[in-house]
Amino acid sequence: MFVFPDAAKCVKAELEAVGFDATLQLNPEDLDGREIVHIKDIGGTEQSVFRTDRLTVDVYAQGRTAAKDLAEAVRAALLDRPLDTPDGVVDSVKVDVAPTKEEFPSATLVKFTAIYRAETRPI
């Protein structure tokens, strides 16, 4: 039996290390007007000693331009390199669904969502 790193925790640690306000648990008070990044596990696959975790990353910001820019900045921070964090190593992160505006019931906040594939190996 293999033990794999928690890809969502690794992504959160990496995003926080480069200055993003990231969370694995979104609470209503988190949506107080500041920019926030919410990371969620949505399943994945295993093949031998390799695991692919799928992660949804929702970003919230004031206005469409700010939310889109935040989603693209998160994308740029995650792609094309390994993520070596205190929670483990993610070999690579790939885009499954590019950042897209989602409906969100707010007069000021806008939500963009992207789906990523995080490749890991046992720790």
C-alpha cells in the first residue's frame, strides 16, 4: 500500500508561499471582499506507483478583471515545474479546464474556476 502526498495541501502551501490567500475550507466570512483562492479535491486515478489528483481551484475577487487576473496568476504559479512543499512533492500540475467565469450570487464578487491535474508519487 502506497502513501501519497495530499495534492490539495501541497498546492495550498505553494500558493501561500508565493503570496496568495489560499484555503481548503471556504467559510462565508472568507468572502469579505478580499481576493481568495479555494482548493478542492474532486477525485483522481492511480496507476501503479503514480497518482493523478484532480483539483478544482475557485478564485473570488472584486470584479471580472480582478478575478480573471487572479485565476491566471494562480495558473502561472502552478504550471511547468515540480511543487516541493512541506506537505510533499507534486511532480507536475497540468490544466484540465482553463479558468472560466462561473455564476456567483454577489453584486461585487466574481468567481473563476479552473480544474487541474496534479501528478504525485508515493512518499
